[in-house]
Amino acid sequence: MLCSHLRPSLPHLLSLRLLGTAASRTAAIKQPELLTATLAFEDPSAFRVKSLGELLRALGVFRLCSFPVLVNNCGKLMSVARTLLGRRGFSLLLRPTVYAQFVAGENESEISQSMEKMSSLGLRPMLAVPIEEDLGESTGEKRYDDNMEAMLECVRMSHSNAWCKDPMMQLKITALLSPELCVKLTTLIAQQPYDLDLLVRAMDGETVSFPGLDEKEAAHFLCSLKRFNKISEASVNKVRVLVDAEYTYMNPALSLVTMAMMKKFNKDGAWIWNTYQCYLKESRSLLLDALSLSKNEGFCLGVKLVRGAYMDKERKLAEKEGRLDPIHKSWSNTNDSHNNCL
């Protein structure tokens, strides 16, 4: 939400996501070397790279984010603030506070400093381009191409800087492919699964026919697959691309595209990874299906395990549609799911 209001340039879109090397959160063909000691937030040394001002800012933002009325109405509140303060005043208020809390830096030099700080703590930094869309938010081919350029810049920066030995970046499918088409593809593949070879051929530039899509939808899907291909070509043997899962009503389409990328580029190692949300009751069966598919199709499976992110919306949507709640009932059940998947 914040980035959509500020509309920063490419380097400004690169926010920092952290993966602790001592935690078993990811799995691939080769495991990274683990630290001998686990970093814990109870240990004051975990904050040694932060200044007093940064810690106070983090505490302030954390407290603000604990009020549901502010979180649920943040878009409206920012629109009002921007109207009252003007573009410059709004930027002066947000950039050194909320924006600075979540964004690694305004340029490559600042981003590098942030990454090096995290590396000094034994954390593995991961650059992310925080762009995604939901239904009704589609922005058109020009914006999707701009998003692709931002991600290619993310690949370049991740590879050219020595933040860690095994650089990673995050990618969201709906930054390059419309959510409406993702929903339609999810419906179609539930009736008749798509062959991964069809998508791989499309990535290679072949003109193919996609069952169930009209001419406009097929053209957009083809352009999107070429975008994914370009990012994958730039990152293979350089930077691991961790594809995010999103909402259950489009996740099958996201996995379809990600698996096609894996089939083409994960021949000798796991360079493209898919995400499995362990707060979902179906997470283990989805992971087993992916393992079986990777064996049958002959590619390396990259797996990122997360506990959850979209729980409230998923539950409300299931209730509205009269479906069973897809989310585990408790934190303990989610932990069990995560450990079983791992």
C-alpha cells in the first residue's frame, strides 16, 4: 500500500526481506551452511547494528500497526493526509518514518549498507520488489513491463553485490500477470490440467493455443510468460528466485506458472522456488503433489515454507461463500503443519 502511494523509482521499490540462516525455513537441492549459534531477539546483540533512533522508529511503527482501526483504514488515511499535506508534505512525513522502516534504501549504496548490516548479524538478506495485485487492480501491459524491469534490476543488484554467497530475491506472479487471468486459469486447470510443456514452449516464444482462453487473454498470458522467462534467464546460476504464494483462489495458477519455470530452468539446481503456506490445511498435500510432479518431469524442486499471511481474508471469504475454513484452527496446528511439510 505504501509504495503504491509514494510511487518511488526502481531502486526505491526494493524492500528488504530477511531469512535467518539458522532457521529451517527453506529447502533446496543444497542446504546452506548453518551458523553455530542461533540469533535470538532476546539477545541484545541482535540489535547492535541499529541506532537508538532506528530502534525508537521501529517501536513507534510497531505500536501504530497494533491498532486495527489504523491498519484497516491505512489507504484512506494516507489519501486524506496526502490531500491535506500535499505531495511534498506527505513525503516528508512518511519517508523518514513508515517508509524508512520497511524499505532498504533510496539508492543502491543505501541498500548495500542495509544488506551488509544484516549479513553482519548472520542473517541472509533477500531483496524483494513489493508489487502485487488483487482482483480489480489490473494495471495493463505497460505497468507489468515496468515491474519486470524492476525485478531485473533486483536480479542485477543481488548478483553484483557480495551480501551473501547464495543470493536470493522474491517475486510475485501478480506483478507480471493479471489476477483476473490467474483466477480464470485456476478454474480451467481444475477441470483440465495444463501440460507444463505448453507453458515452456510459450516461454520460448512459440505461438501456442491455451485451452479456455479467448484471444485477448491468450495474448496477455503469452506476454506474461515471456516476462517470467526473461527474469528466469537473468537469474539462473546467479540468484535464486523465491516465488510468493498469494490467495487460494489464484494459487493453483501461480503454481502452474512457477512449475513451468522450474521445468525449464531447474535442471541442475533449484533456482526457481515455490512457496507453500503451512497455515492452509491442504499445504502438505500440495507439497507432496509438487514433489511427485518434479520427479515425473525431471526437474529440481525449490521449496519455501511459510506459516501464513492472508488468514483473515481467506477466512472471511470462505464464510461468505459457505465453504469450510481453509485455515488451521490454531498456531499450534500451523506449527505442526510446517514441521510435517519440512
